[in-house]
Amino acid sequence: MAIRLFNTLTRRKEELVPREQGKVSIYACGPTTYNFFHLGNARMLVVFDMVRRYLQYKGYRVTYVQNFTDIDDKIINKAAEEKCDPLLLAQKYIKEYFQDAMALNILQADVHPKATEHIGEMIELIQKLEHKGLAYNVGGDVYFAVEKFPEYGKLSGRTLDDMLAGARVEVDARKHNPMDFALWKKAKEGEPYWESPWGKGRPGWHIECSAMALKYLGPGFDIHGGGGDLVFPHHENEIAQAEGSLDGVQFAKYWMHNAFITVNQEKMSKSLGNFFLVRDVISKFPGEVIRFYLLGTHYRSPLDFDDENLVMASKGLERLKNSVRLAQESLARVLPEEESQLEDGLIKASKEARRTFEEAMDDDFNSAQAYASLFELAKEINTYLNQVSIKPYALTEASNTLIELAKVLGFNLETEMTGTSEDSGTLPQIMELILEIRANARQNKDWVTADLIRDRIKEIGIVIEDTPDGARWYLK
């Protein structure tokens, strides 16, 4: 089955047909490095990491580019508050980014370009736009003339009148049109600057991604991704700049955008003050649990945040890990036998799980539906383990399938949960202690205590089973 994805540009699902057969090129907008990144940023980063992983699983060679904005008004303002150099501040938070990204199991991009290392490419692009009459210089500030680009608004589906009515536009009488946006900004006193044909200054925010995407992926690359808040103005402006310089050649073919994370049904954002830094959330929940939560809802659907949702994600991930752990423990006890290649019920379940997993992911990367395939296979494994006769080849196949498919989404089911949340990282240790206490009660023929432990634990969603090889537990 072919992969179909929702293209923001055309507002419909389309079959993925890469520019080059067997290869997919992706540009994902990275963070502005003036602080730790928050959970809203993390959703975008995890989503496109998942997209990349699935494409690789399907056999594509993926070139993945994710930039860092390391010069920007926000960086300059934060550096002024902290009385430090803006470029050093940005470098600090780039380093911190990799620490948090690693906790979320986000793979490093093939290229992580920084804006400050591509000033020459940006200047060259601005000069092309100026030469074509799409940009104009006003006292050292260079603006893009939106009225000169007839297709402006095609990504967001807005007209210039609509944009003007609904936008917070910086008042500047020097602009030809209030919606014209900065390509190059004249340096102010004390700000970082670079030499340019228009004098000392620095690039505007939008120009950097156009320049870096064109440098590393070239025109007509496959997928451009980002959060839904970037559709306008950032990605709209990227298209205008890039295609304005390309003489009718398409900048990017598919545009993918994830929906917002909400808090009490209100968009999470720094401006509203209701955002949560990943660094702070990691102090309460393991990174893999946060990732599991972020992918538990289809990327184009809003995702509401609260601790209870993370607790539920922790339990869900633990259920999958338990199935793998129990299967591996059982395999370690089963004696080798003549391997039969006859079709087995668990083998059929493994094949069905892979089929439904791929069907879900091929349909616009529906990770939420893919989760259902994993849980169904885990359930089949748990049921199989209760049988008197266990075939090692079938159990091995099912366990390996569950591990492999989870890895496509960025989860390692063969590791223990780690972290500070008592609902996740410490659960295996707690259960080990509980089983030890219960085993002592049974040994002393204190059946009342043993049964009380089993029944009370079941009430909170954990099943204890007694087997010839001792007690085992799993989450319902």
C-alpha cells in the first residue's frame, strides 16, 4: 500500500511520490534557541522523527534537515535580560536541545544548519529577489513585496485583505504594503551584525529556512514540516521567498503540519504563559513516556495536556514492555524442541499486527491507530503465555514483531522504564517487592494476606498470576 499524507498546500491527502525514486527529502523547522524547548515544540519534533523512522522502515533513504534559529529578536532580548552575548546564549540552548531531544529518543538530523552559518546564502537569495523586483531596500532594511508575488497566500488559503484584517502587523510607514515582511534588518546599537550590500545588519526570521532548505535539499524537495502555528506567516513567507527566486519552480511538494497541544482546551504557548518546558516534564516522567503520550493522538488532532494523560501513557507503555518481558522470561524456560513451521495462531496474530500497523501508518502516519495494533499483539502474547504448550518459534516471532514495530515509533520495549514518576519508572521495582512479600505470605500459608494483595492490586489495574514457575504480573 502506498503512503498517503495530508498536504496543507492542497488541503487533501495525497500519495507520496518522492522527487527521486526510493529517496525522501524532509526539512523540519527547528527551535529558536533562546530557552529550553516546550512540550508544544516537542510534539512537532517527535512527530517528524516518527515520520522519518517510518519512511526508513518502508525502505526509503531519507535526508532529514532540521535547522536552529540562532539569531532572532527573541534571542537578542533574552540575552539583554541575562546580560550575555546573544550568540553564546543561542549556543547554550542548542546544546541543551540535544540533551532533551535524546531523552525523547529523537534522532539527530542528517544536517542541523544554523542560521548564523548561512548568512552568505541568505544575502544571495535576497539579492535575487531584489533583482526580480520582489524586494526593496529602505534605509538598510530590506522587505519582501507581497503584492508582487501573485500566489502569496496559497498555503494558508488567505487573501491579502484577510491577512491584514486578522494579523498583528508592525506599523512601518516605509513599507509599500503593511503585510510586507523583513528579509534583512538594519543593525541596532549593540546588536550582532553582519556586513551586507545594504549595510550592517542581520537576516529576518523567514529567509533563513528558505535559504537553508534550498542549499541542502534543492528546489522541489519532498516534505516541509512544522507546527500548525507556522503555516502563516512563516511557511507562507518561505514559499514566497523561495519560489519568487526560482522562476516558477516549486519550493516543496508536500507541507505537513501537526496540531497544537492545548491546556484546558486552550493552545499552549509562551505568550499565554501556559507552556511546559520538556526539561521540567522530564523531571516528573521518563522521556519515553512523554513520547508515548505525544504519539498517542493523530498528529493533526489537538492534544490536551495534563499529568493524568501522562500517567495513562506510562501505563500503556508499561503494558507493552510487560508483554515482551514475560515472553522473554518464558522463552528462557522453554526447552529447545523440533521447530515446526506449521502456521500457528500467534504467528497469524503477528502477521495481522504488522498488516494493520502498516495500514494505519500508510494512512497519513496514524500513530494512534498503530498503537492499537501493538496492544492487540501484546494481548495475544499474554493469552498465549497461559497455554500449557508454548511453541518457541511462535512466541519469538510475536515478541520480535512487537519489539520491531514499537521501535519504528521510537520505543525500545526491551528496556526497563526509568525516571522519577512513581507511576512509571519505579513500577517494576515496586512490583518485585510486592511479589516477594506475597510469596512469603503464601510460604507461611497466610492465604488471607496473599489473596488480599492479589485482589487489591487488581483493583488498580495490575494482574498477578500464579504459575508453576512463580508469580508474574502485568497491567490490564
